[in-house]
Amino acid sequence: AQSVTQLGSHVSVSEGALVLLRCNYSSSVPPYLFWYVQYPNQGLQLLLKYTSAATLVKGINGFEAEFKKSETSFHLTKPSAHMSDAAEYFCAVKKSGSARQLTFGSGTQLTVLP
Amino acid sequence: SQTIHQWPATLVQPVGSPLSLECTVEGTSNPNLYWYRQAAGRGLQLLFYSVGIGQISSEVPQNLSASRPQDRQFILSSKKLLLSDSGFYLCAWSVPTGGSPLHFGNGTRLTVT
């Protein structure tokens, strides 16, 4: 069975600083990996996805993530935080061939300080 | 393009009352459909998923049920709500292929009083 661990339930950064949200996964087979963002009282919005085409994945809003198989990691980064990036971020893993669902991490709340 | 509609956005119901939340998807055929719940300060819990009309898989035994009467319609129901049913309910769909992501609706905030 696959699982996802997001290190740090709360992360604070200053506006303009680097954003780094950590995600480690466990899966017995090469997985599909996703990052979602959720703003208050809204649904989850897909930021980016890894589907084995390239290890560095670029997403919306200037975010990107790098798949590192040796570290079983899929950390989310953004060079310069903006106030509008304040939200909750979820990492998710899906097993290849699974029609079931994504396994979500517990989420990281990002606060951007002025 | 595909869109997902979920309603109502907010709902306040007394304990013991029934529940019906509806979700519809447009612009795609034979999607996989999902119901998730987020309790306050907690992560996402998969409640039900469906790979076709009338095909419902339940992930968590509880007093909720789901139905899929049409290809792009997914309904979450309860005969008698409990206080513990309060939360944020999210419907989602995906194309039924391996690497497809889930696409979420805007959610329903349910408060059981």
C-alpha cells in the first residue's frame, strides 16, 4: 500500500522568500504524484502532477516539484512567496493501475508573512 | 471543458434529519466519481467512489450512503445525521486512466446541530 508523509503541518515564510514544502512517499511500484492547493472553504485545485515523463515538474502559480526516486521525495518549491500563496497544500500519491483514489498527505498550512 | 457542480455550498441540519448532497459533472463521459470529507483540522477522508452507474464502493462504514443514478451524477445521503457528520464534503471526478488526477468541486460545508 502506498502512503504519503508531509513534514511540517505548518510552514511560515516571508513574502519573497523561498517556499519549500516537503513530501515523502512510499510505494511498491513507481507511482503517480500530485500536489494540490486548497484555499479556505474551497475545493482542492491541482498544482502539478508527476507521471514519469520528467523528474522536474512545473505547475501553476510558479510552483514546481522534483521527483527523486532515491529519496522517495516529491518536494514542492517556489522561488519567491507571494501573499496569495497562503493556503493549505496537499501531496498525494496514486498507484499505477489503481482505479481507487489518491492517498493524500495530512496537509501543510503555508503562512506568508509580510 | 469539464466542470463539476456541487450543491449546496452551505448546509445546517439538526441531528436526526436526513441529508442529500448532489454532485454533477459536465463535459466528460464515464468518469470515476468520489466523495471525500474533511473534518475540522484534519485531512481528507475518502468516503465513497464509483467507477460506473450503480457501482459504489464504500471506504468507511458509517451512516452515510452514496448513489450514482446517472453517469455524471453522484449523490451522498443519510437517513439520520449525527453530530459527527459535520464537516466539509468534497465531490471529485477523474478520467478512468492510471495517471489522471482528481478534479474537485467547491465543497459543501455541513454543520449538524
